[in-house]
Amino acid sequence: MIKSGYKGFAENLLFVLNVFIIFLLLAGSGIVIPQWLQPIGRLHPLILHFPIVVLIMAMVLEFFRFKERFQTEKLYHDFATYLWLTGAIFAAVTAIMGLFLSKEAGYDGDTLQWHKWFGVTVVFVSSLTYWCRNAGWYSPAIARSGAVVTVLCLVIASHFGADITHGENFILAPVWHPEKKLVSIDKALIFRDVIEPIFESKCTSCHNPGKTKGGLMLIDERSVLKGGKDGKLFVAGQPQLSLLLQRIHMPEGEKKHMPPSGKPQLTADEMNLLYLWIKENAAFKNKVIDLPPNDSLRVLAATVLKPTEEIAEQYDFAAADDKLVKKLNNNYRVIYPIAQGSPALGVNIYNKSSYQPKVLEELNGIKKQVISLDLSKMPVKDAEMKTIAQFENLRILNLNFTDITGSTLKQLASLKYLKTLSLAGTKLDAQAVKQLSQLKNLTKVTLWDTGLPATEIAELQKSSKKIDFITGFKDDGKPIKLNDPQIKNTSFVFTKPVLLQLTHPIKGVQIRYTTDGTIPDSINSILYKPGVMIAQNTNIKAKAYKPGWIGSDILQASFYKSSYTPDSISFITGPDEKYSADGAKTLIDKDLGGSNFGNGKWIASQKDLAIYMQFATPVNLHTVTLNCMRNMGSQVFFPTGIEIWGGTDAAHLKLLSKQKPTAPLKDDPFLVKGIDCNLAGEHTVSCLKIVAKPIQKLPSWDPVKNQLGWIFMDEIFLN
């Protein structure tokens, strides 16, 4: 029986909502939510907090409803009734929104199912209890049991909801999985301890088993390698082709920027770590210390890892007097503790013009505590070795670029703890260095730029095997290859002429370039000088040259002029759904697609692709350029035919140009190219139709049989 009045309407609404939820559950995947209803589903996270609060309040009132002091309180009972009814209705609305939202891509997995069923259980239990709470058999025990069950389901549903939004076990993670301790660099794996923590903190809230946005999970090696619906996440060794890096470097306001706006963003160091990891072939099992010491990835990884665990050295001397140390610090001498709480001191002496032997003699009061002494570039003479030898606990001594000749190095023999001695830039002879063999604990001696022949250093190394003699860079006489020129232009689509900006980090390098597709040489090709303007569609190839060096690899860049932008653009026959990007406007957004056809910037089809454009003000058109891709390994070919139609309106279009690009050859390389369609003369048009035709039959040499070829297009330029 349908009830009247506000309360009756609300009760009838609650009944209808429950029936609708049952219908949605029974229909399952058989229902597709239309696009205009999707915003309602997306209100689910916004609305759900209201019924949670209201229902908990109602459950508390219901729990104490049968207390003697409340049994006769009409206001108490009325308030509890309306609170319960309101909470049940909003819980039902929230559940329906959640069921709508779950139909969108990226929502699946066990976590979603648990969240869904506990959520609808809250609706059913609260609705059923509301309808039965005035029945004669409804006892205090049933009331309290219903309240407890409802709250329990609320808590569990909220837990799984948090997992979907923020990542697995979000609520209890601090208790069950305390924050990971930093791993020392000598034990760290590149992926497990450097890269995976970035995914865990910035990515897995949307890419986990319960919420696979874009069909992508980032929870382990297998899921990272699998990628998502847009293809592989990266190409090992080729960061420029990697979808992951393209998405994280998009402007934050872009729809496909990752992480989405409002989520914690990656830091510059995190983005650099991902770039370097992919560049170095994206290893999953390698250790950080397997990388060379100066490798960029190793250096950056060291900032997020603990240093190699070492046992702190213990000293058998007391700390120096603080007042004395403070007094000895001045404008040419710095004294500092080696580590917090350690009695050991380091001394750095600078200001060459102020140096006198007494600078060392004044340190007599702390000679036991000094374990590191830096005299680099000071005019230290051989006579000062006697004073230095009095620092009995010295471990590190830097005498680089001093005035010593080495004749008194034997006086350092009393330094039984000395491990490292730097003598770079000093003029020594082999006999002087041989005196160092008396230092029993010496393990490293720096000798570069000392004038010692390589044969004598080799002899020293042979006679003192426990000492590592460091001699610096060895020139083998072979020329070194230059790195590529750099292009500083940030945009490659222009309306007005733009300045070509080429640079190279090495001084004295010449940059030679061509615009006709040929490879630049060091003699005949144009020498780049600042001030070169690009006014037309131009393909640049550039190489760096310098006498005595091997020329660099080729830098390639394409510039496109775009004089006109239509006021509207649409498809007559559209692209494949998988490669529809942001619709027809993708073709005029001035954003080049690059070399990754799965990055959401390319339009593609295996059928004729027809585009229609309109101009509010007629334009004088001479050339139409279609920027297309050729990737033979993926059956992506240039169009076999292009037609350009134009006129004053859609009913009066005339064929203005018909192009038939060169037939593909088996060994054609990957290429992104602007295909120019020159019109016969200049035409004033208000409407334009462009038809691009894909290859209908793959060449006999193509390994894929009985399939259609693809055309890929990212921009159309009108001039």
C-alpha cells in the first residue's frame, strides 16, 4: 500500500531504491552506464560520508532505545526514526552511485567486490530493520544486534573503500606494515629498494588489484612489465619511447598526467630516478653497487638509501678542550669534529697568502685528536713533514699541489695509522715515493700529475701491492666521440617564424646541419650560428664536430608551420576506438604525438579516415600537411591515398588535391613525417574535407597475413 505524506513518500522512496539496487546487482555486467550518468556515479566518494555519520548516530540511539528512561520520550523516538530513515535513504543513494562508478574502466578485483557487498548489506540491513523496528516481536536484543551489525558492515565497507582509493590496507598499514627502514646502499636492489617505493607511494592507490585504472597494476615486477590497456609502460633503454615518462612529464592540468591532479606528485628526483632506471635497461634484480661509482642512477639512488653500514672507529684518546678548539678556528683554519660524539677532529687549512709553518705548530694542543689534515694548494715545504709527523693519530693527509719534493716523506713513517695520502700535482721522483713503503697501514696514494712516468708507477705498484696508487685519467691516444647537439626549442609547431636554438655543452664544437634530409658533414653542411629562423615546414638534421674528436650522432627535429586553425572539426568516418585520443580536436591541438603511438596523442584507423573542418571566416589555403607515422613492425604505413576537398559549404565541395605517397619498401625505417598536399593554386575555403586511405592489402613481404594496415595521424597543418 502506497503511503502518503512526507514520511510516507520517504518510505516509498526507500523501497524503490532497494528494488533498484537488487536490479543492478542481478543485471551485473549486462548493464552499461550511459556517459551522461557517469557524473552521478562519481559523486559516490563525495556523498558517502553523510550516511555513515547519520547511520552511526541512528545506531547509537537505537542501541539505547529500550532503556526505561527513554521509552516514554516521544521526541527521542521520533528523532531516532527520522534519523534512521534519512540514513537508510542516503545509504541506498550512495550504494547506487557506487554501483554506477564500478561500471567504469579500472574498477575491478576482489577489493571492489568486498566493498560492494558490504556496502549493499548496510543498505539492506538498515532498511529491513527500519521497516521491522515497530513490530511486536522487535526486542532490545534484536535492536542492539541490528545496530551492531550495521555499524560493523559500515566499518568493513569503509575499510575496503579506503583500500580502493588509497591503496591496499591503507587504514591498518601503519600497524601491520610499519614504515620500511632504509636499506643500506651495499644491500639495495635498484628496483625493490629505489624504484618500487616510488610506485608504492605515488602510483598504487590507483593501480592495484582492487583498482586497475587503465588496466594497469604497479604492485610487482610482473605487473610492471605487463603494462596496461595503452601498451607497455616503458621500452627498456629508450626513455624517449616510454609511456610512463610521457605521462609523468605532462603538465599537471592535462587529463592524462600521472599522478592525477590532487594526488601527491612525483618529485624531480623521483622522475629522474625513473628516467635513469629505464635508460639503463630497467633491471629488476641488479644491485645498486653493481653500477659504476659515478653512474648517475647510483649517485641519485644513494640519496634515498642508507650509507654502507660500517662499524664506527673507536679511538683511544679523549676529546680536545672545546675552548681551545674554538680559539684555534680562524679565517685561515677550520677545525671540525669528524662525527657527532666523536673525539676525532679534522683540520682544513686555506688562504695561501696567510700560510706560515706556525699554522701547523699552533695545533700542538690538539695533535692527538687530529685524524684528517687538508693542506691542499698550500706552500708546504719538505721541512714541515717533521711537524706533520707529530699528529700521531693522523689517518688522512692531503698534500695535493704543495711545494714538497718528497725528500722528507720518510719522516711520516711514525704515523702508524695513516691510510690515505694525496700527493697529486707535486713534483716527485720514484725514490721519494718508495719511502712510503715504511707506512704499514697506508692503502691509497694519489699520484696523478706528479711527473712520474707510467713505468715507474707500475714498478711502485709491483713492489707495494697493498697500496693502491691512483694515477687518474690515462690517455690512450684514441679520439673520443662527441655527445649529440642539444635543441632548446620547447615548441615545434609555430604560426610565426621561430628561432632555431642549437647548443652543445663542450666549448669549441661546431654544429653542422641540413634541411634536405641528407646527413650533415663537417665541411659542406651549413655551420649553425645563432639567429637562424625557421619560417616553413622544416626537417633539421644536426651533428657536432671538433678537431681531434669523433663526430656525434645525428640530432633530428621537425618544425611545422600552422597558419590556420579551424573553428570546428569533426569526423565523418572516425578512428578506431582504441586510438581515438581526445577526438578530432587532437588533430589541431598543436601537440605532436612523438614516437610512441600508444601515448594517447595519435588518431588511427584501418579504414578510410575522413575529417571535416569549418572556418567562421574563409581562409586562403595553399598547402595541407598531414603528420603521419610509419612503423613497419606494427603494420603502420603512410596513407596510400590522400584527398583534399574544399568549398564554401558542405554541399559545394570540390576536389582540390589528390596525393598518392610512395609505395612502402620492406626495409623502410621508422619515421614520423609531414606529408604535404599542395593545392593547385590558392583556394578560399570555408569548409574542408580530408580523406586519408590506409593500405588495404599488406605487402607480400609483411609477416602478418590477412589483416588490414593502419594509418596513424597526430596533426593536420593548414597554410
